[in-house]
Amino acid sequence: MKKTCIVIVGPTAVGKTAFALQVAQHFNTQIISADSRQCFKELSIGVAKPSLQELESVPHYFINSHSIADEVNAGVFEKYALQKADEIFANNNIAVVVGGTGLYVKTFCQGIDNIPSIPLEIRNKLTNDYLQNGLSWLQQEVEKLDPQYYAKGEIQNPQRLLRALEVVEFTGLSIIEFQQQKKVDRNFSSIKIGLQLPREDLYSRINNRVDEMINEGLLKEVEKLLPYKDLNALQTVGYTELFNYFENKISLDRAIELIKQNTRHYAKRQLTWFKKDEEIKWLNATEHPKAQLLELLNILG
């Protein structure tokens, strides 16, 4: 059998971790996470990392691999994940990739666009301006300087907006100009599997999981990270809302309500991204992971 990556995607809380474990155990292989936040060792409860037992049952890569002080982006992930895939393929023809960060999945499967390196002083200045002036200022700047991106991009995501702004400031060109969808040939094939649920079921799972995170100690986790709240890694749902609570800007009930609401919005954006990928074969996430595995085996033939 030729080298194959089974790539498991879908919105947050849909059940990707359990299914990925079933697949990896069936093929006696290992898992590469394609999640832009689970790689940070300081984050745990709020990013829904696999449990210690799950991590011990199957080797995982790109989990607890970096610090929140590190610069981690799609390019960093691509280099890391391809190296780990080669290591897996040295002993197994199957590797499993799982995650909900669409850009990371795309980059792994078909390469990243060639955007030039941005001078650190430009990046630092724009980051400081954003921290002082907030998201609405950042949105206005991108709308003014890169309307092409503003019309198509993730305008609620400060990291993406900052990236667009620094590229247009440095190059004079829209970041869209560098995104030519040029697919890179890999030395493996990818089979993309998406998990989906009816919207009501997914939103119920999200709400319940947020309550579980609070019960498991999310507040203590976030409180320890307060000194680092301005780092890019912590501009993350589940953390920013609770930072506002600890700074007495909102009540705890309101923070929890916003975490649920913003997580639902994030899941919707994830689905919008993945539904555009015609290579994804969708499975019903209401089924048990073992039943999903049988469907996957039928797809693999």
C-alpha cells in the first residue's frame, strides 16, 4: 500500500479525537495534530487537549510541542508535520492527521503560499497598535488598506487581520495576491474525512463541553496565564473571555455565556471552510467511532 495520510477534520466538539484514536489504533500508527492551539504546553483544558490516557494510548505530535512565547503559524506547522509524517512512514504506510485548523490542514496537504518574511519592527508596531486600539481599529485598517482581503477573509480573527495588515504594509500588495492556490505535490496521498452533526446537536455538545471545562478547572488555568494575556497564542476563545472576567470587565456568568457563543461561531466558521473542500468525505458523527471506522475502511476499499 502506498503512503497515505488519513486526514480527519470537522468543527470543534464533533468527536474528532475519539475517531482519530480508533483509526490510529486500527492501523497501529501515530497521530499528527493539526490544531493551532493544542501545540502550546501551557494550554490544556481550554483547548480540549486529548487526555493523558489518550495521549499515552497513541503517540501524538504537535501537542505540547511549543510554548506560548513561540511564534507558531502555518509555515512552522508545515515543516514540523511533514518531518513527523516522514518518521511515521518509515515504519507504517498510514499516518493520521486530525484537527480543526483549516489552514494547517490545507498547508499540510498541498503546501503554503509564498508570503515574504515581514520585518519584526513592522510586526511589533502593528501588534502594539492593535493591543492599544482593539479589534474594531484593526478591522478598519484592513478594510482601508486591503479591501480585497476584508471582503473575503476572517475579519473576526485578529491574528489573520494582523497578518493581512503586515503583508500589505510591507509589500504594498494584498495578501490575497500571494494566495494563488498552487498545489504542491506530496510524496503521499491524502484521504480527507469530515465529521458532522446536526447543528442543534453540535451546539449542545459545545455548551456541555464548556460547562465541563469550567468544572475541570479552566478558571485556574486561565488565571495563571493572566501575565501573558497579550500574547498571540492567548487570543483564543475560552481565554480572552475569562481574562475579561478576572479584570472585572464582565461577570463570570457572562464570560461563560460568551465562551459558548464564540465557540459556536468558531464551529460555524470551521464548517464553512471545510465545506468548500470537495475532497472531504463526510461521516455522521452521531455514530460510534467504531462504526465510523467501518465506514472509513469502506472508503479506503
